[in-house]
Amino acid sequence: MDTIIVNIIYIGGIMLKKKLVSILLIIAVIISPYIAYGDVDITSKSAVLMDYNTGKLIYALNEHEKLPPASVTKIMTLLLTMEAISSGKIKLNDKVSISEYASKMGGTQVYLEPGESQTVEDLIKAVSIRSANDAAVALGEFISGSNEVFVKLMNDRAKSLGMENTNFVNTSGLPADDHYTTAYDIALMSRELLKCTEIQKYLTTWMEDLAVGKKKDNTQTMVNTNRLIRDYDGTTGIKTGSTNAAGYCMSASAKRGDLQFIAVILGGKTSAVRFEEAKKLLDYGFANYDSLLLGKKGDVMATLSVEKAKNISLDIVLENDVFALLPKGSNGKVDTELIHPDNVDPPVKQGDLLGEMVVRVDGKEVERANLVAKQDLENADFLTLFTRTIKNFISGR
């Protein structure tokens, strides 16, 4: 089966299209060559700058060195919480009973009392804004039944994300032997958390009051530990952390237009250094790169023929937005290739993987994006197949 090819050329912001017939879908664009690490002066022990859209590293310093992350650990706690909400396991308005263990976490907290109840949403706020250890433990216990089981879930999720140099011992990031991760691994889990769009409003809240205690007679005014929310244009999160062993750490994210970056700092000498170096990395990204949108989630990329289904065709679409990250100011070429079968047999469920879009920059593969079924495809009944056969016979097909 032939596939429609769309040649797209960007000239002065104008997009010109010409449809051809071929086996490949090629997009030729006047843009820049593939990225390389940049030179940025960072004094912290470890750092990375990652493009959110593609997951590509722009800058890396000791990115795989195992270090204590302090409260940046809570990114995984928040990720598992948001995924539990998305799956329907828990709800934002669920009431959580605070255990004795959670109430005695120490460190940064909102001073929850044993036996009091808080909603899941308020605990998310306490973790996101104040970085409350007691709230983090309470969420973990509510989701999995015990702190130990939740920590196992954290490590399992880390492995599924490719966080190869990470081991969590607790939900909060309080100092503990064998509790470590890397700047690169933090960027991976930060990127995954940012995909949970509902977390944004909590990560970017500057200040909020929370009533705590069994009688709710103690008001805690929570101020976000991430001052970039007020100081840096486009900040979307994420999390700070500090202990004597870890130094000053953070995972910061910012978005401007289609560009979004994640900057991770571990082992900063001071709180000010951590923020300044995170801003320095983000500045570098926004100053030196452009993001080219190649396709949006749900865009129809091809139509497959079907023989034995109720429908005679099936659209396959992009599972997610697809971007190419490119340096500003030089010329290059981006091409994409669609890989998929010519036809498909039922049954097929909406969202089933049916192919890939391969993205290349100057001939080098940089990305593979999933192509999925747009809708369900069910087997046709006998009458439908018989009627279709007669129609095809009459029309001479």
C-alpha cells in the first residue's frame, strides 16, 4: 500500500505543503543541526539540563553520580500520587487518617496530629508547597497501606522510567543510608511528573493556608520553597531539597511557548547558588534552542485498510505531541518516516500500538514516536461481510 507523503518547508514562518505518493513521509525543514552539550559554568556537584518535549540532554555535569537528593525525592512521591488519582485508585477528596508514624517524621512539616484527617488534595499541597515530610509519608501510607510498600513502589517506578542509578529508602528524602539518585534520574522522573498536568497548579502555588490538627485549630501558612515561581518567567515547578549531606538541591522547570526545560542541581553550596545555577541552565536553553512541532497528539498520520471489520478503514494517530529540538541560527534537515502495516485485522482497541514515527535530524535518528489506533475496530458480522462482498462485485472491485 502506498502512503501519502507530505513535504513541509518552513520559509520565513510560512508553511508550504505538497502532497506526493511514496513509501516514506518526509518533512524537510530549514532549521538547525542536532544538539550538543554546551559550556555552562556550574559549581554544584552535579547538574543536567533536559528538554522536556524530547527528553534530550543539552547540558550534563556528573549526571550519573550517585548523590543524596534530600526532598527532591518527593517528586516520585507526587508522581505515584498523581498516577493513583489518574487510575481511579484514590480521589482528591478522599480523607486520609494521619498515623502516629507520619506525624513524627520531623524536619520540614505541617505538624499533622495522629488521628486527624486531611484530604488527598491538601496533602498534595503540603508536599508541593512546603515540602512537608509528614504529608509525604501520609500519602504513601494511604496509597499502599504502609510506608515500606510505598517505598517499594517508588523503586519499581524508578526502574520502569530507566532510573538505573537510584535507590529510595523513604518517601521524604530525610537522610538515610543507601538513599541516592542522580541528576539524570531526577530529570527523568521530573519529566514524567510534568506529564500529569493537574500537578501544575500545586507546584506553582506560592502561598496557601492549611488548617491542621484534630480540631483544625492550627493554621499553617505554607510558602513555596521554590522561589523561582516568583523570580523566573515561565516557571512550572518543581521541587527543592536540602540536608547537610545533600547540600542544596532542586529540580526546576520552565516553559516559554513550545520550549520547556528541566534543570537539575545537586550538591549546591548554598541555597542562592542552587537557584542561580538552575536559572543559568534554563537561560542557556531558552537562549540557544528552538522547538519544532512535528505533529500533535491525535493527528491522523495514515489510514489503514481493513477487510473483516465493521469499518473498512482505520486511522492511526500520534500518541503524543512530537517535537524536534534544534539549536538556533544554523541550517539543517529534519525528516520523519512512518513505519506501520498496510492493513490490520480486527479486533483492535483504541490506543493499541500500530506503528512508529521515526524522527531524524541531518540523517541521525533522534526520536521514535508511537502511532496508535484512533478508534476501536470490531469484527464484522456475516450480513455486513455479505453485503460488502455483493457491493464490491457489482462495482467491479
